[in-house]
Amino acid sequence: MRIGIIGAGNMAQGLGRQWAAAGHEVAFGARDAARAAAAAAHAGAGARAVAGPAAAAAFGEAVLLAVPAERAEEVVAAAAPPAGRVLIDCTNPIAPGLVLTTAGGPSMAERIAAAAPGTHVVKAFNVCHESVWRLTPPVFDGRPLAVPLCGDDPAALALVGRLVAGLGAEPVPAGGLDRAGLLEAATAFAIGLWFAGRDVRALFPPLAHAGGTG
């Protein structure tokens, strides 16, 4: 698969390196050409740098938007991904104090969709620290990491699901893009607990007991 990556930071590098190692063609495009070149070199064979975010958006069947949330709308609007492109949003609109910058309004994923009309936005990869995406595979206590996906287009969700599965993780359909705000809020909540040294998994019973014990 051809995958364009807008950005050259830690998330871009972590996922880009894994996808290149899996045999995908990966193109990094960023405002800083030197950083894009460094990200491509880090990703290894199968990766290249292209001339900025617009070139990355035009390159792939899928495009990963891996820039700070506060710049996401501006960057994706300028990059103008072609209509029909699968656009993966891994951003977290979280401000100091672990509050959402989008509180009371559309989710960041919905704002990105509005800034890139005609694309198929899928919210994914936003729950975990970038270091998790450098693990091969991301398996904990014998269980593959579950990756929630929010989006409206079935084909786009299936494509992103294949990219998730290729990392050794488990794609989990989590509803339409109108539920992406819940995922963003849940991530902010979880990060606060992790910063406090708490294990978020301890908040939830096993699936067999989730609906009561009968």
C-alpha cells in the first residue's frame, strides 16, 4: 500500500517505520524538508521524503495526519488531500491540565473532516504513546493491543483495520465519526490516570462481567 504521512515527529516516525518494514511504500511530507528526510531515513527501505504535506497527501491510498492538534486543520486544509482519500487522524486535542481544546464543539476528527472535504476520515492510533508503535508487535500480557477506529466509510475503516492488524494489533470498530469526540475525551481521561501512576485497565471488569453476573 502507498501511505503518505503528513508530519515528521515521533508518531510519524514510529508508525512510518513499522509500515515501511511491513513492505508498504511510505512518503513523509513536512514543512521542514530536513525533518522529513530524517524521518524517511529512520524508516528505512521503502520510505522516502517528498516535497511537503501536499505531496504526501497526494501520494498514498491512505494518509496519516501526524501533526500537533492545534495545527491539524490548517495543515490539512493547505495540503488538500484528494477527494476519496482515506485520512487517518491520530491527533489529540489536549491542552495543559489535560482538558480538551474542542470541549463544547465538534471533535478534532470532525474538524479535520470539515477542513478536508471529500476525504474519508478515520480516527485511530491516538490512544497510545508513540513508543508503543515502535514495539514489534504491541502485545501486553499475551494480548494484542486493541486499537479503536471511528469513521463513517466502511471501506476506509477496513483499510485502516488492515494497517492496524499489520502491526500485530487488533482493530476495534468503535462507531461513526460522531463518536470520535468520545474517543478523544476518553484518551484525555486515561492520560490523566496514567500520569497519576494508575493502570486504566483496572477500571473495567472482564467482558464476561461487563453486563452483570446474572
